[in-house]
Amino acid sequence: MTPERYRRLLQALQYRQPDLTVITDEVHKGRNISAIVRTCDAVGIDTIHCVVPGSGYRGYRGTASGSHKWVNVELHSQLDGAIQTAKAQSMQVVAAALSEHSCSYLDIDYTKPTAILVGAEKFGISEAGLASANVHVSVPMVGLVESLNVSVAVAIILQEVLRQRMQVGMYGANQLPAEVQKLRFFQWAHPKVAAYCDERNLDYPEINPDDGEIIDPSEWYRRVRESGIDQKG
């Protein structure tokens, strides 16, 4: 690992926002999920919550899992679980939905702990999701189409979130818990070893804090083999 890459990974961790997330309510197109995850990484989101569509679970799971190189993706079978996870962290739930109660997305204070809730383009957010939200927001439009692509809407809203949070100095504040930072760094810096350990339910090996490299990887692997757990769990 080059010193430049090591510094870049550490800086990205310092910019992560543990009190900010996105919840997708049965967004079913893989390309939209991938685009949302990409935007979430760009604004420093550590974890997002995806409610799996009622159909096509297996294919969706593969798409979501393949998207989380930099962002942790948690899958939920029901929206209630994702909403309760956000509210347990004292997050306001901001639903991107055009309704009689909607205000402009620019009118919200995103420096508060926030979960952005979005739905699929065809069906939108479920009634249960709309009822659970603290506020509904919309992106002003003057054309003839009824709605934006869901990934585009997320990007627009999250850019405003980024602007507000940068303005008050919330980025670079090293907000992730130390244990999460350690976990994310290893997953980012050593993805193949992390996958190997995850498949076998192994603890990640220790790394050198000076350069981010695994301490004596050959010796670590030798111990793993001798322990008899060099197999998938």
C-alpha cells in the first residue's frame, strides 16, 4: 500500500457521518441501488439500509452486496426494521415524496441526525413509510415529467446535506467509533483478506498503524492453518 493510499483511506474515515443514512423502500433496479451507494460514499455515509423488494430477493441481494465496496449495505425484509434502526439513533426520517404535506428539500436542517427515505420510481414510498416519516420533501421541477430518477433525487438531496454539514464543520471530525474505523479500514485496505475472514468467521489480523499493512501475514496465515479453521464457516 502506498503512503498516499493509506492517507486517503484514513481521511475518508475521518469524513464519515455515522448519523446520516439512506433508506430505500423496495427500490428494485440494481443500477439505481449502485448509483445511490456511489453517491452515499461521495458524501461520507457509512451505512445505508435497503428494504428488499418482495420479488427477486436473490438477485437483489447479489446486486446490493456487490455495491458496498466503500459503503456498508444492510438489508431488511420489512421497512419497519429499517425505520426503527434509524429512529433508535435519534434520526429524523425525511421522505422524498410529493404530497400535500411536502416542503422543499432545501427547507430541512440536515445537520441533525438524518435518514433520507426513498421509494421505487413506479410505486414510490409505501403508505407505512410515508406515515413513519417526520417530514416529506420534494425537489422543485418545472418540466413535464412527474418525478426524477430515484438515484438522481438522492444525489440532489445529499448534495444539500453535504453543503450544510460542511458549512458547520461536521466533516473531518472523526465521528465514527474507533472499533468501526478499525473494521472499515481493514475492509477497504485488505478486501480479499477481509472476505476470507468473513467466510470463515475469523477475526481480522492486526495491522501496523504506521503503514496500514498486515503484521507478518505469513505467520498469521500459518496460525490459521494450524488451528484447523482454514475452511469456510
